[in-house]
Amino acid sequence: MTKINEAVMAALSTVIEPELNRDIVSLNMVRDLKIVDGLAEFTIVLTTPACPLKDVFIERCQNALVGKVAGIDGIRIHWDAQVPVDRRIHGRLDVPMNCIVAIASGKGGVGKSTVATNLAVSLAEAGAAVGLIDADILNPNIPQMFGLGSGRPKVKNDKMQPLEVYGVKLISTGFLTTPDKPMIMRGPMLHSAIRQFFTDVEWGRLDYMIVDLPPGTGDAPLSLAQSFPLTGGIIVTQPQDVAVSDAIRAAAMFDQLKVPLLGVVENMSGEFFGSGGGETFAEGRGLPFLGRIPMSANVREGGDFGRPVAIHAAKSTAGSAFRSLAEIVAARISVAMLQGADVIPINVVG
């Protein structure tokens, strides 16, 4: 490495990644540095494709180099992303998933599946490889949310092929049965179905696996946590007290299962149900408050007609809130994993 390259890297080591609070050089986020005619050209490898901080990085790198390092008159940054890998998944599952995130609620009707759907499509829209498992085996809603009520997965080499729409790979019992036929299963059958959705589906490489759990604290979350290492859980609640009281039980369930909580989402916030209950709950538990989603007709219509609001009304208040939620969740996942002992650091992920 030439002296000017060393000087550039030394200057970039003063640039701090805002979420991780470490410099971008020690995190090995700076790659492929070239200096030609006073222009420093390099790639910054983000910890998520959904990172909203590119302008921050540009400004900080510009301030660190131009006018500070002799011979550097400008910069050109290219972008790449590598989601950190949860080592426990890497070691236990023969499936290339970087992380598994469970979406839960203490009660039904709070919009948990809506949050899971719009979170997944927002991450995919940002460039991430995303899968979504509908673990509400008895009452699946994900097919309708994605407009795939009549979809059927194909089988190839003894593996089910997930359906894909909006860039998200999906599996659900709703694809395997007819809507008028009830799913009746005991606990062991639920356990087996959830395991098969992980092991008997050809997922391919995934940055994020989102799991939409059934409401409450029953067999499904227990089976999931016992079978697969969960990177984290997200609690969805409505603002009013009765919903928050159920969310408290859902959070206690994750505590008992030793699953770290990434935070709380307040859904259907606004004049009808009020606002603030989810944030107060998060503060009381010492959890991150991930954001509030306003109660909106286009959210309901998006769920009814398989047109997620984060895609089809992206600039609406609700659409923007879901996209912001995806950025915040992606950042929380990266922070949680890169600060944990069971994480394969970004610098050794190929």
C-alpha cells in the first residue's frame, strides 16, 4: 500500500458508522480503494441494503479526506451490502439464511401480518434477499396479503419451491389448502409443519427470513424458538391499553424463550385507537420503539387486495412509515448481530 493510500485509510478510520458507533475501517466496510489524479475511489460495504445513511457517509468521508489528505481533491463512493450472519443459524441449518426475525403479537387483529408483509416487501425493495414464512398454520393470511390466494408451490428435487412476489419468497399453508377447508392440527403437527417450512423448501440464499407468528403465546412460537435460533423478535401492538397488556405477555414469552427483542411497533395509530401506548410500553420495558404506523384506509385496501401499501402507495403516510420501519429494523438487526458473540463479522462474510 502506497503512502497516500495509507493516509486515506487512516483518515477514513475517523469516520464513525452511526448505528454501530465504530469506525468504518475497523469494521472492514471500506474496500477496493483506488486513487487516480487526486480522486479517491472506494466501495463502502453497508451492513444492510436498507441503510438510510448513505448521505451521512458521503458527507463524513468528504470531510475526512478532501482538504485533509494531501493529494486528494475529491471522492467517489460505490455501494455494496452484506448483512451479518448469525453464526447459530450458519452452524445448525443447512439453509443459507443470514438471520431469522419473528413478528409476534399478544392478540389477534392488531395488524401483525400487515406489518410482516410490508416489512418484507420494503426490505426486498431496498435490495435485500428476503423470505417470509407464514407460521400462522391454522389461520394463514399471508397469501391474501400478497395477492396469491390461488397460488400453489411446485416441487423440485423433493423440495417445495416458494412462491415469489414483490421480490419476497413465500410459503404458507394457505398455498396448500383451499380457503373453505379448516386446518385442524395438534401441537406436534404444528411443530412439524413449521420445521418443514424451513427444511423442505428451496429458499436459496436469504439476507432476512421473516416469520409471521400466530397471535398469542401458544405452540407455534415455542416450536419455532426450540427448533431454530432466532436472531430477534418484534412485538406489534395497537395503542390502546387492552392491546398493550397482551403485548406485555408476548414480550415475556420471548424473554422466557431467551429470544432477544428488537423492539416494538405501534400499529393503527391515530384518532380512532389513540397513540402512544406502544411507545410507553417500549420505554417501560427498556426496548427500542421502532415506530408507529398510522391507521389508514389504503393499508386495509392493500391487505384485502394483495397490494402492500409500502409498494403501491409508497409515498403515502403509511407507506413511508413502513419503509422507515424497514430501515430501522435492518439497522437494529445489524447492531444486535455485530455486537453479539454469536455473529460472523462482516469482514469474513464472502
